Amino acid sequence: MHEDLLAQAIALAKIDPKKPKQVNLRRAVSSVYYALFHYLVHEGCCQQIGTQHVQSPFRHVIGRGYSHSVMKQACASFGGGTLKEAVKKGLPLDANRNYPIPKPIRDLAATFAELQEKRQLADYDLSERFARAEVLTLIEEVEDAIKKFGKLPASNDKSFFLACLWAWKELSNR
């Protein structure tokens, strides 16, 4: 689904050859946000349930449990490069007592947090104006972040990040 949403975002950003309509640019921002949201939900569900075809009904049910606000909170923390004490308690830490977050995870998380704010503006703040170049840059950033995250080998860091997308609220309040 995320690939279709990315394609839709590109088409909407480029649909008006001369002067882009704000409605198309706004929908492009929204589409690229949802592309990243659905990518992360899919990756998280595959991590939890598995990737076999017979497991897809279970992934779809679990996918409904993801919350935009919880994911943004988790991504803001991962994207900022530091985790709350309550979250990193018990994790392997570096010499500075920080949990080292791999750059592709930081970048993807920061992109998600930023993009959710842009989507809020696009969907609800009619005084906000978007430029085609800005929207195309957002789309490129999402494509790049997804590509780099996808190339990360399976690891505890990747699994932990994906699990935090649905468990963040509980983890960060303990």
C-alpha cells in the first residue's frame, strides 16, 4: 500500500503542469505521510506476526492497533537520538549511558515525526501554503528513509524500534 500512496503523492504534486493547486499539494503531503505510516505499520506487523500469506489476516488486525500519536511520540524520541530513561532502562548502553540508535532508524523516525506535523498543516491549516518543490522534497526524503531503513539487516535495534511504535505509551510511562 505504501508504494501506491507514494506514487499517488508524486502524481498529485506534479498534476498541474504550470501553477500547482494547493489542494493537490496538500493531498500529496497527506498521501506521503500515510505512505510512511502504512510502511511502518506493515514492517511492525511483519516483525510481530511474520510475513507468510496465511499470516496476513493477523497482520491486518494488529495493524489497526497502531496509533498516530503514539507513533509520533516514539519517532520524535528515536529521531532525536535519545530515549527516555524509562525506555532505555535495561538496554545495552554506550559509554555515555545512551542507547545508540542506528542512523537509518533515527532518520526514518525524524522524517515520520516531521511529516506528521506537515500533514496536520496540510489537512487543517488553510493559511499554510505549500510549494511544489517543498512537497517533492518531502516525498524524496520519505523514499530515501524507507530505502535506507529497508536495507538495514534484521537486528535487535530494528525490532526494538518497530515494537516501540505500538508500545511506546506504556514503555515511556514506567
